[in-house]
Amino acid sequence: MALTRPERQRRTLDLQLLSSPLTPVERRIAEVLMRDYPQAALLRADEVARAASTSPASVGRLAVKLGYANYRDMQAALAVEMRRRVVSPRQRLETAALGRRRRPQEVLQETVNVSIGNAQSVLEFVDGKQVEELVAALSRPDRHKVFVAGSNKAGLVAAYFALQLAQIRSGVCLL
């Protein structure tokens, strides 16, 4: 069975962690990194250490053991991977390629392919059980109001979500 690109990337970190025997402290750090993979790139060494009930120095030692110069280098590698997974709208809509103008159909096909890839990568960051709990809580027809808000960029998404949610329950308020 072929692995998808995100699965291969995760497998790479899994193999890095499994290729060396880990001490109990290193195993706890590894569990924190894998549980929050690849968002762990956003955590400082002290945050990883706190979550693993150890010291920031132990986090740094594990990074060195995995072949990085230090935790910051490992963190940078994880950040690059995170950026690689999600493509911005601007990148999706670039129309010039290799010095030639692409046909609209090519741009459309690429945009659809990238959007599908982005949507699939979201699944890696979502806990299915939490989604089920959230859906159950939001679909209860109780008297509690549900407030929906979005930033300037996400306002349209928030409005659409509020519209959809209002079809299955009352008390939905768009802020």
C-alpha cells in the first residue's frame, strides 16, 4: 500500500524516533511531539518539556540524538514541513509557469488539485472524537445560544457556518 505524502512525512519522524533507543524521558518527549505533529513546530522547548514533565535541556538532547544541531533546528525542520503541507491561495492562483502563460483550464485543474490536497491535510490536524463531540453538542436542540464569529478573512466562512447551523437548530447568532 502506497503512503500519501503526509503519511510518508509522519513516517519519517516515526522512523527517526524509532531508530534510536529512547530513555523513558525521551519517550515522553517523543510522545508529545508525535501527538502534536507537526504543530509541535510551534511549541518552544520549555512548552514541550512541560507537556512531557521534563526539562528543556532533555528536549534539546533528544533533538541532537535525532541528528539535529539543537531543538531550534528540529523545530525549523518541522515548521518547513508544516508550510509545505498547506498552500496559500496566492500560490494556488499563480498563472505564470516556466515563462509561459497557462490556460485557464490548467489553472482551474491545479487549483482543484491543491484544494483537495489542502482539505486532506486538514484531516491530519483533526481529532475525529472531538469532531463527533462538537457535532453532538452543536446539534442539541437546547435553549443555549451558539455564537459564531470570524475574523476579516474568515467572516464569510463564519457566516456560511452560521447559516448552515441555523438550519438544524435555533439560537444561532452571527457576531
